[in-house]
Amino acid sequence: FEPFPYQFSGLAFLFPRAAAVLADEMGLGKTMQAISTVRMLLRSQQARRILLICPKPLVTNWLREFKTWAPEIPVAPIKGSQSTRQWLWSADQSPVKIANYELLTRDQEYLLSQQYDLVILDEAQRVKNADNATSKVGRQFQRRRSWALTGTPVENSIDDLVGIFEFVSPGLVTKGMSIRQIREGVSDHILRRTKDIVMTDMPPKLIRDESLDMTPEQAESYKSAE
């Protein structure tokens, strides 16, 4: 598939950066932009070992998207028993490994013994609290590049963004800074587009009405509720 113009801009933003936050609004293709850039890094031999951390329910989605956008790249999901995971961490030679956030604390012994060219955090708001165990392990990764993907870089307060940048570029911004200081500090490392900004790049919205029959179970539940 041909990326949209704003997605090409996303690739150009990520490719040269050691510290980056891709904060596009949900639905604009952060996954595709990250995978396509990873593919370029691997094929240009600028990276050999990449670790992606995401919520457990999204592992399957990432595997499917890799098959679409980078089908030639071997990807190893970290799963199974402790001994199986230990082998995957230490012996599997796939250039891309995918693990869920829960494994950060469970497998930190194996995780922190590895050297990575790039570590990516998907749904990076999971590390917005710099004091939680997940954030602390994430900051200890031995890595050359740190990328974060999130559609909500600021969920509750500007401190959320500070927490994310503690992983992306430790010390770049800190709590207590003014919003202006934080904005200036992160400006070269964060890219955010919303749907209204890139609407002209996207195809027209298609609206189609469909009539769907309920299953017998749904019909019974509906009748009971009514």
C-alpha cells in the first residue's frame, strides 16, 4: 500500500532520531509508520536488534501488521513458559522481538542483559508515571535509540509527557518546568498530527448502512431486557 503524505513525513521524522515520540491521534497509522521505519533501519543495516513493548492484547495486531508492511523481517513474540521465554530472549536471532508490558518486571533479568539498537514502547502512556515498576525497568534498557508511540501524550497533566520522556530522553525535561520550557525542550523529539490536520491527505470518508441480524442469544437478551 502507498502511505499517505503525512505518513511519509512520520517516517522521515522517526528514521534519523535516537529519541522520538510519535504522538499521532488514534487511527492515523502509528503502527504502520513505526514498522516501515524499522524496516528501513534493518535493510540499511543501521539496526540489527529491535525490541517492541506493547500491551498484551496488541501483540497479535503487531504481528499481523509486520506481515503486511515488512513481510520479509523475522519477528519473534516473547511468550510461553519461563524457560521458553529465557531461550527466546537469549538465543533467538530474530531481528525484532515483541513482548508485553507485564514481562518487563517478570523477565527483567534477561531483558536488561541484552543490548538493543532500538527499543519501542507502544501505548507509551503506560510509563507516564516514572515511579512505577514498569517505567523503572524500561529506563534501564541498554539501547541506542528510544521511541515511544502514543495517541495521548498528555492524558491528565503535563507530567504525563515528562514521564514518557524519562524513557525517551532521560533528563531532557523534568517536573517543575513550565509548560513553555517543556514544549521547547521536547519540540524536536515529538510529532503529533490529528485527523483534522491531515484530513486533506486522506481519502473521502465512506459511510455505509448495514442491517445486521441478531444471534438467537442476542435476541433473547434483548427481549429479556425490553
